[in-house]
Amino acid sequence: MTVSSVVPHHVAIVMDGNGRWATKRFLPRLAGHKQGVDALRRCVRACIQRGVRVLTVFAFSSENWNRPADEVSGLMSLLATALGHEVPSLSKEGVQLHFVGERQGLSAKVAAGLVQAEQATAHNERLILNVCFNYGGRWDVAQAAAQLAARGEAITEASLNAAMALAHVPDPDLFIRTGGEHRISNFLLWQCAYSELFFSPSLWPDFDDAALDAALHDYASRERRFGKTSAQVQTTGASAMRA
Ligand code: FPP
């Protein structure tokens, strides 16, 4: 391993650039998304090897419904195919799968496949893989607030946090966006309050182990202060502390 020993516990990734990867090759956009599944498989393995314990990826946003109908249906089929092909090998590698996002609006077949995949991998402990599908950061804050309101509970940081869709994992330490754009695009708005941001120029299908290592290496050089001063952090050694 060539990267520093400060490995982020939780890495979140906006897997951007599939469309451009395909267009550059005169291929349909869906070919880029297919290649994106391969890149995700590779990234999961690399994260396991490097000691990352939680990986959260943005696979389909609440706003992606506005894409051309054939791309939306292609992404839905890709998810269904990936569930069939990938879950057994992911499970063998110790991956616990969670699908995070609004289930309403998904076909009954896809929705059932998500539940099955979660149940089949629930016992695994090497890496938690959260696949955000039909997800938006604003949707998550709103659904958490709606849950509290329905139960008549007070809205506090702690109660909202517990009602968020990612309550089963700590906040991301490192947020990566591939594809060269410098935007958060409605991903993990609540959870990224203190995440370190890294923007990779690689298009997602090209995001290989070296590109991941570049992000991890950069992360290891950051001083995480969580609102404290640099002097405070240095005396308490809190730079590797998680939120
Ligand atoms: C953004 O690239 C990517 C997506 C909207 C889809 C991401 C999906 C995958 C990586 C496949 C894995 C997902 C499943 C179904 C498990 P873009 O299309 O916005 O690229 P562009 O910015 O180059 O147009």
C-alpha cells in the first residue's frame, strides 16, 4: 500500500462522467453507465483492500428522472441486471448492501430486488456499500422531518440525524466527485457538513485504483478541525477524528 496510514472510514462518491466517457467514443450514454458498473465493482474491491469500511455512491438522483426516457429506463434495467450479476460476488467479498432513497416510483420488480439484496448481504461486515438510488439530499432532510412530525417528536439535530436515511453509518470523511465538476449536486447535504471534498478530473469509468489512491493521499494530508483551531487539533491529535 502506497497511501498514508490515515484511511477514511467512510468515502462517498458522486460517480460523474459516464455520459461524457461514452460520447467521446461515439457510443450511447448507456454504454458509459455500463462501464460505470465495472468501475464501481473495481472501486469496492480497492476500498476493501485499503481499509475503507463504508462506501456510499450516488447511482440515480431524484432529478435524474428528468433525463431522456430511454436513459432512465436503461439505468433501471442496469440496476436490475447488476443486482442479479453482482450481489453473489459482492456478498462473497463481505459487502453489506443498503439501497438508500425513495422506493416509491421504482418498479415492483426492482423494489423487490433491492430488499432481497439487502437481506442476502445483511450478515456481511467487511464493507458497507450504500447505493443511493432515487435519492436526493433535500428529499432525505424532508423525509426525516416528516417522520418526526408524524410521530410528534421535537426536531433537533440528534433526532433529525437518527431519522435520516444514512443513520446506520457515521458521516462521510471523504467526499469524492469524479468528472471534473465542482458541485455537490444534492448528494448527502446533511451528512457532508464536515467531510473533506475531493474533485477528481477522471471520468467515472476511468476512475481506477491510482485515481482512488490520489484522493486518499490528498485526504491524508488534510487537517480536520471540526470548528476548532489548528493549535487545539494538534494538541488533541484530532486531525483523524471522525464527526
Ligand atoms: C452520472 O454521470 C452518472 C449517473 C447518473 C449514473 C451513475 C450510475 C452508475 C455509475 C452505474 C452504477 C449504477 C447502478 C445502476 C448500480 P453522467 O451521466 O451525468 O455523466 P456526464 O456528466 O458525463 O453526462
